[in-house]
Amino acid sequence: MKLEKNKKKLLMVAATLAFGFPNTASAQQTTQPTQVAIISTAVPFMLIAPDARASAMGDEGTGDPEGIDAIYYNPAGLAFQPGRDVALTHSQWLPQFNQNDLFYDNLNFKWNDDANFGGTIAANITFLNLGTFIYTTEASPNPITTFSSFEYAVTAAYATKLSSDWGFGGSIRYIESVLSTLHVANEQSNGVGESVSFDLSALWKPDSTYIAGIANALQVGFLLSDVGPKIKYVDALQADPLPTELRVGASYKLYNDEYNEITLATDVGKLMVHQIAGQPADPLPKSLITSWDDSTAQSFMWSTGMEYWYDQLLALRAGYYTEGSHVGGRSYLTFGAGLRYDVYQFDFSYIDALVQDSPLANTLRFTLGIKF
């Protein structure tokens, strides 16, 4: 692939490769109806559903943090998970592009030990390889050299129970985005940026002390993720915001007997990012307020999914994801299955993009988990 030496175009490529559309975050309308700012956040890969179970259920997980992927969707859920787990997810990302060097990997680890830790500790590494690009000059299309682009994040999390039915969790994270190791156009800096962020989350799981019907069946979760400073690729004036997101979710066990379990879950999310056309994006914490503007109704992301387990051995899953026009306007169906044997669990998911020639079409994720 050929790539012009322009930082904004590098970000556009990263966004397209991460989500299959050119604007990564939101197109937020200002007080002037004809003026629309397309916000390109840095590191859009942080919004990719990192495991096969949740992605098979419409990318939900904040209200249903049952697996080790809770470190992404709702770290508070880790407080209710006993033992130790490790899980690895791999996806040949956006297979419609037919690029073998475009892939996504996610590695999770968690260890619950109430006696020593007072809760659960967890760690995560997320990596998106964007591929190899050809470096040319503006004067000639002749290749000069090549460079590789990739982005990764390293996360550490902790979760504990505040009571038998309330959990709290938090994460800290280091993020690095290597869009180009070469200097960009006339800029003195290259296309490498870094930042740090944190997450805060809570989970309510009413137990047997609550009324029948919600006890041990209902879960309600909250997450504020990727709160941190902007990423600077060139200079501070051109820094790009992180994809800070607010998510609220709930799940409910519709049916549960000795052999069968059916769970319905839904999440709603919103990017806490705001920008007026021609101006830098608002910094945190200002954007936590200003992102609630006239475009809010078209800025929500909705995820709904259902999971069926038979005898805790075989799972079938399906879901639906949709988002407002100011965050890309994508909609797709998701499907998947899971198989559990002894200490091992294997999950996969599939995306039906609903539109012809979508880069997201036929995207598969595979997750292998081990308890020990």
C-alpha cells in the first residue's frame, strides 16, 4: 500500500483499518447546523471488542462481565470471578482487504485471591498490526523504503467487592501508536504517539437477599474508559483525543435450570469526545460535559446479545450492534459459539455486516481460554 507523508492521512488509514469507515469517533454537530466536525480520535483500536464471546453478542459486556474479557468491558466483574484464567484472542482483521499483515491479538490474565489481594488482579496486552506501507515522496510515486504501522496497549487492573452484591474495578494503561517511524511531510516529528489512561467501573449483582426475580439473575454495570491526555504525533496543537467512552449495561438470566441457561444482555455507550470544526478537540475533563451537545441523540452505540448454554458445555450466541450517524452509522449482526471442556474454553464469533462490500464483513474472532 502507498501512503502519503501526512499525519492526518495516517490517522485516517488507522481508523479505516480499525473499523472499516473513515471517521473513528463522532461527527458532532455544532450550534451552527451546517458546520459538522468529524472527530478522528487516536488509537481507535481501543474500541474493538477484544474477545469472541462478547463480540458474538453484539459487542456487549458492561452489564454481563462473566469472563476474563471483563478487564475491557467492566473490570468490576473480575471481583466476582474465582481462580486464575488466561485467554488469547486472534482475528485476521477486516478480511475483505485481503491483507495478511492486518491482524488483531489480545492476551488477558487474571488472578483472584481475596486472602492476599483483597480481590482480583488482572493484566492485558492488546495489539493491532496495521501492515507494511510504501514510503514515497510528494514529487514521485517511486518507492523509497517501507515502514510498518502498529498500535498496542498494556493494561493492569484491580477489582474488589465492596459488599456481597457490589463490585468496583479500575485499570491503568499505557498506549503507544506507531503509525510511521519516518518523519511526516515537513514536520520534524514522526508518526509515533503515546499516552496513558485509566478506567473506572462498577457492577451490581443483587443476591438472594433481594426480591425473587432479580436475585442472582440481574446485573447492572457502569464503565468510564480511556480517560487520559491526548496523543501527540506532531505537536500539542495537533494532538488527538483518546476514545474516552461511557458505557452502561444490564443483563438478565431469562431461564436457568440444571442443564439450560439463557441470558439476555444490552449495553449503550457514548464517546465523550467533542470538537468544533476547525478547532482542536476539547480536552478532558471539559469534553465530559461538552460532548453532550445537539448531536447526542445520534451519538449512541447500542449492543444487544443473547447467550444459551447447554449443561455449561456448549454455548450458542447472537447479537446486534448499531450506532448513530455521528459515530459512523454502522449496523451489523453477530453470531458465535463456545465449547467448554475441563479447564479449557474455545469461543468464536462472526460478523454479518448487512451491507455489501463492507470491510467488516465475515470478520472472525477466535478465543482460547484456560483456567488453572
